Amino acid sequence: MKKRGLLIVISGPSGAGKGTICKALLQKNKDLKLSVSCTTRAPREGEKEGVNYYFVSKEKFEDMIRKNEFLEYATVYGNYYGTPKSYVEEELNKGNDVILEIDIQGALMVKEKYPDGVFIFILPPSMEELKNRIIKRGSETEDSLKTRFNSAFEEIKYMSNYDYAVVNDYVEEAVKKIECIIIAEKCRCSRVMDTVCFNQEG
């Protein structure tokens, strides 16, 4: 029996450092695959099409919704975000591990469809540090900063819906913890028994 890949869902409040962690994780583990999401928001400085996101129009996104092409999608701060499901299923069926870096709304939707996925919640070291990280982006107005900060505080309450929580104090340490989680998950009895055949004859 061919071993199906592991679906690893990483999310957390805005400013917790999900993107930075995923980038470092992928650089260290070339066998991991990143599912690139679609969004209707404008690219931030340095973001690349097909690498960070697929940047599409609202009309295109809504057409994809009608065609049932998303694993999950949500509206966040007035913009659509969604995970195209064809790529995820294709890679999992090949036996490849796939990382989804998505918002909390999307993660909860994915959990309903993939209860055997691995759900990891990224936390900031403190709310003060979270606020500083959002400010450093330089892309927020005073009002939007307040909105993001208040939303982040509410989002942290969803941590109990996840399997693991990792504090992003130092990126290298956070990445090591996630690597350990992946190794442990692959050793779960349910996953091992699905792929190994034992009989009395040996």
C-alpha cells in the first residue's frame, strides 16, 4: 500500500510569523511541498506571483468558488483567501507531505474534511511583540493596526482547536519543534499500521 502524505496545517494570528517559519521550514526540508493559496488582496512589497500567493481578481476567485475548486476559502479583512484543492490532493496521493499556511477560519474548514491532518498553531512570544511585528510591516494605518491587533487577540482563543502550539520566539527553535512534530506524527500507530503488513509467517 502506498503511503499517503501528511497534511500539515500551520496558522495563527496575523503577525505571529507563520510565513517566516514556513519559509525556513521549506528551506531546510526540500521534500516538503507548500500549497500556494489564492487571494484577492494586493501583493505586498517583495511578494511574488505563484510563490507567496496567486493574486487573482474578485471575479476570478468567485468563479473558482462556483466551480468548487477550493479546499477551503474565507474572507479576511475584506479580501478572499483560498486553497486550490487539486494540487493538495495530487501531492498527498503521491506520498508527499504538504504544508498549508492558512488563516484560522480556513484551518477549521480543512479540519472538518481532513481530521487526520496535523494542525499547528503559531503563537507570538507576547501581545506586545505581536503589535511590534505588525507595525514593522509598514503597511498598516492606525485603524487597520487596531483592527488586526484586536482580531489577533480573539484568534488566539481558537488555539484549543489545534493539535499543537508553537511559540515563535526564535524562528530556528520554532522550526525544530515543527520538525519534531512531523516526525512524531509519522510514528503514530494508526499511520504505521496503515502502511505496514504483519502476519504470523513473518
